[in-house]
Amino acid sequence: MRGTRWTPAVILVTLLALLTTCAATGRPAPCGAGEQRCEQFPVGPGSTVPVYRNFPLAGAPGVTDALVVVHGDGRDAVATYTGMLDAATAAGVAGRTLVAAPWFKTSKDKPADNEARWSDSGWKDGGDATSPAGLSSFTVLDELVTVLADKAKFPQLTRITVIGHSAGGQFTQRYAAAGQAPSRPAGSTVDYVVANPSSYLYLDATRPDASGTNFTQPDTKCRYNDYKYGLANRPRYLARLSDQQLITNYTTRRVTYLLGSADTRSDHDLDTDCGGRLQGANRYLRGTYFFDHLHASYPAAPHALVVVPGVGHDHYAMFGSAQAKPVLFPAGQSR
């Protein structure tokens, strides 16, 4: 068999075919190597986290709002970013809203030598990276929020929203209790939107009965109140705060629970550990039970429940819904 003659025309056709294949599979080019939507965000000496964004994190004078959106268990930061950017575009605010989606890589994502990486579950709950040692995924959010709140970089930015769907919702809900940077920004508010998580961080040791109306301490030997489900045995980042500090943080910060009314399936991603099962039968019930209990225990907490009718476990449908628009894009409501 004769070998291929690598003329300029053949090389060009081959490169175009490779680019087409990459586009078809949805695999992005490495961050900073032709992938213009992404930049490497420094998170410590010699370490970075890829962040997909529509404005440079070095600053943009026209940005008034920022959405930091956290991916789900599949760690598809590209789909998470594009889904939120599409929603911002539909709302007519993409020209002044920064969308940023950090990518919490694991070894399965083949991180570059300088890229931080976590275990499959560690990033979701504020756990420390496997490399570099001691870097909590919550610290990454602290650094990102601090940059966005820097008036020298974003002089008109007044509202930062941290949002996550599914495992990203778990991340966001715990970060709303433990995050350190949200206490520091001057001239910018920080809000949280928790969408369809599989479980919640409870602030006490009670859990709902089957009806969801009565909350008592369950008669079980399982460690249902250990973190990430409760306040016991917290990891290093959260252990720096007392129980009362975490409770005060969570009940004084603005949190919106965005739940799809059809997110009632027991799919393979639903948390079936005892700590999850004791919170309800499915994501929708777990969310409504938690909100009702939180509201009953802390009626002054600035928390709200928003239900998206007929939508299941679908971040595109959740972010793009009419119910989500005033929560995510209040600047677009005057249009």
C-alpha cells in the first residue's frame, strides 16, 4: 500500500477534518491553547483552575452583574457555561453580565501539571484538592468572588450570584454557609441560587418524616448528620468556623432554591446514602422539605423557594425558564 503524500492541500483537509471532529464531539481545546472562552485562573503558587467566561477576569468596565455557575457531577464546565450564557443572551443582558464557570477537574479529566485536581466527590463539598495539597474547592470560589468584587477591575459590578445545578447545587448550598469571601466585598452583593441538588446541609440534627411535615431526630445508627448532610465532622475549610458561625452565615445570606417540579425520578445520580435518603424520596421533595423546615426555624432568613413547573433534572430548562429569569437576571426585567 502506498503511503499518503502530505501535500499542503492534504494537510489542510486533514486539519479541517480534525477540527470538525472535535466540534462534533464537543471537546474543547485545552484552556489557553486556542480555547478563547477559557482562561487559567491562578489559585495559588504555580496552580490554576480553568474558568470559562465571556469577559476577561482581568476586568471589564461595562459589566454590572456576574454569575458564577458551578457544573454538575459530570464536570462539564463547557455545557454549564454555554447553558447560562444562552439564558443571559435570551434575557437580553449578556452584554453586561459576566458568566464564569470554573472547572473542578479530577484525574479523569487529564489535568495539566499546573492544574488543580480533586477526587470525584471532594470538589462538591469544599474538600481539599489532591493537588496542590490544602486547596479547598471553596477557596477557589473565594478567590473568584474576590476578583469580581475588585472595583479596580469591575467598577460597575454590583451583583454577584453563585449558582449551581445538581452537584453544583450541592456545592452552592454548602458554600452559602461556609464561604469566606462573601463577607468581604464592598459595593457588591453576593446571592446564591441552589438548583435541584441531591441533598442539603441541615443546620440541626432533625430530619423529615415520610409526610415531610414533622421533623425529629431519626432512630438510626447511620451517621446521617456528618458533613455533607449535617454539621458534624466537617472538613478543614469548614472546621475553621463554629456551628453558630455557619448557621449565622446561612440564615443571613440571600438564598433562592430553584426546583423543577418534575425532578422526582430516582435516577443513578440521586444520592442514596442514608444521609440523603433521610431527607426525602427525590430531589423535589428534599428541596421543599428543607425549605419548609429552614423557614419554620428561621423565619427572618432571606430565603425564597421558586418552582419551575414541569421541568425535571435539566439545567438548560431550569436556567432558561421564565421562573428563573427574574432570579438570575433582575437587570433584564426592565426590558
